[in-house]
Amino acid sequence: MKNHEELYEFDNEKRTKFGTASRLICGVDEAGRGPLAGAVFAAAVILPEGAIIEGLNDSKKLTEKKREALFTEITEKAIAYAITQASVEEIEELNILQAAMLAMKRAVEALHIKPDYALIDGDKTPSLEIPSEAVIKGDATSASIAAASILAKVARDRDMLELAKLYPQYNFDKHKGYGTKLHYEALKEHGISEIHRKSFLKKIL
């Protein structure tokens, strides 16, 4: 785990890696590979060089309140950002890894400014038109990836809160679709809905 300053140093090194000209880099991350229901989300963020966002960190290490506050600051300070998703149907058709790759590819392509380089959280990269690099534990290594992780996580949580209104019997507002005891109890009582990932629920089926 890098400290706050090192997150920005990592990105600055990538900006100048191939010469003195500073490049536009985007951080890319996804949220929602593990849940039993809902889409998988992804975000791409281009932060301006020199921008400091206090408290930036891996979204999983932040409280919901802190993520919401950082979401606002990131979207205000970013040169460009995009939030996209791959649907439950695409997860079922492709598998969750390929659906996450698709969501990340969509996020990069949705940026209104084309970056020069992409930093992707994890050990794999989607197929992109620009050079990219996989960064293991990237959301704890790169400021841009950390920012993307927060946008993706907040966007997905907000989506699950909306789905909770449509499917109140599953308590999505409490577990966001993850496989908690409460969620499994609801599945046993009410069955599987169209927004559940059936390939994740083979034992129940």
C-alpha cells in the first residue's frame, strides 16, 4: 500500500515515462465483479497533473460517506471522466471477467478527451486503441486508478439503491447485491429475479 503522495508520484512517472512531454493518462477500474445481482460498472478518469485530492484511496477502504464526497470532488477536478457498465445479460453471455473488460473498454472509449495511455487495475487489460498497462492493486498504487475505483463503486451502489426500490424484497439497499446471509434468505423466499446473475446461482437453481 502506497502512501498518499506515492499515488501521485506513480502517475507522474507514467506521464513522463517516454520523454519530457507530459502525457494524458487515464486510470481505469471496475466495480461489481463479485455480486450475485446487477450490472458490473467501470470508470475511466483523467486527472490533471498537479491535482491533489485529499483522502484518495482504494474505494473499498473508504466509508460510503467519504466515497460520495470524493465522487463529487473527482468529477469536478477531472479533465475527463466516464462511467459505463456491462449488463447482467452481457455478464451471462460473456462471463464476468470479459464483461468487466467490456465495461472498462467502454469507459475509456466514452472519454470526451482521448488519453495517451491507460492504467488498468488488475492483471489484465481490455483491448484498447491506446497503449495500456495492467497495475496489480492499482487502486492502492495509482491516484488515477483510485479515482476511477471510487467513481465506479459509487455509481454501482447508486444503481443498486434504485433497483432496491423496484425489488424491495431483496434488500439491495443493504447488501448491494453481494452474497450476504440476508440476500440468500431473500433468494430462498422469493426466487431469482431477472436482474440476478444466474451463472452465480447454480447451486440455488
